[in-house]
Amino acid sequence: MKMLLINGSPRDGGNTSELARRFTEAVGGKADVEEVRIFGKNIRGCSNCGACQHAVIRGHCTIDDDMSSLYPEFIAADLIVLASPIYMWQFTPCTLAFLNRLHCLCQSRDFKYNEMAGKKMAVLVTSGDEEEVADFAVNGIRDFCEFFSIDYRGDLRIPFADKGRIGSGEYDAELEKFVSEVLG
């Protein structure tokens, strides 16, 4: 299984990056994991030009930025794992821009094509507050997956995240269970 882990954290080595590292370790050899940090990439949000939805440019976006190199990686992956801290009840802006730009992979007016159908998606989130603070973002991903016929495999939320606690193995049981659900 080919897994694409999209890390939307602005802090390399922070809480979310540590959780992504521990997750990748828990996956071990059960999947081929490629992690892409998107914070430093130039990924603009969707401009709603409509070219992808009118099949002018099938499966590609008119915006020429770093997202262009991520489409083939997304398409080649069986499972996509989004890792993001929660800021103001939502994923980071770079994570949201990444998600918005995936729309070009599906002509959603009449579904003439949908390169997202059948893929699997899961979410890793950290936050500085209660677990429920992630509800808005996670529920949005569930809706996204349902609309685009993606198999939503679940989420792992680390409330009051602390890199030291994440790295210490405190969440290993939850990680092992999550890996089983995601890969199962």
C-alpha cells in the first residue's frame, strides 16, 4: 500500500511533526509512506476559475504553483493521511489550500471523472485544547470524503498536545489502534 502523509504543520519538529513521525514508525513496513511537508510550498487556494469543472483542463489546475507536483503523488497513493495542528477550529491554511485544490481531480457537476474515488483518507490532528475543538475540521473532512467517494478511515486527535508526551510513547496504544483501523 502506498501512503501519502501530508504534513500541514508550520513547525518542523513541533507537535504535529512528532505525531507524524510516531505514526510512520507505528506503520513500519505495513505501507510505503511518503511524507510531504506543505507549509513551505507555494500552494495557493482555489480561484474558482471553473476550468477543471468545465473539463477545459481535466484533472489539472490552471494555477501554476507547487501543487502541480503533488497531484501525481496524490493520484498514485492508495491512502492519504492529513496531519495538521488545529488553529482556530480549523486545519492550517496550507492544509486547507491543498484540500481545495484537489477539486480539479473530480468533475463534480456530473462526475464524468473522479480521480479521488476509491482512495482512503485519515487524519492526524494536534491541538492546544480539548479534543472537540477539532470537530469542525474533522467533520469537514468526513463530508469531503463522502462527496468525492473517498473511504474515510478515521482520525486520531491529540488534545493539549505536547511534543515530549507524544515522543515518550504515551500515545502508542492509540497509535497502534489507529494504524490498524487505517490500514485494515
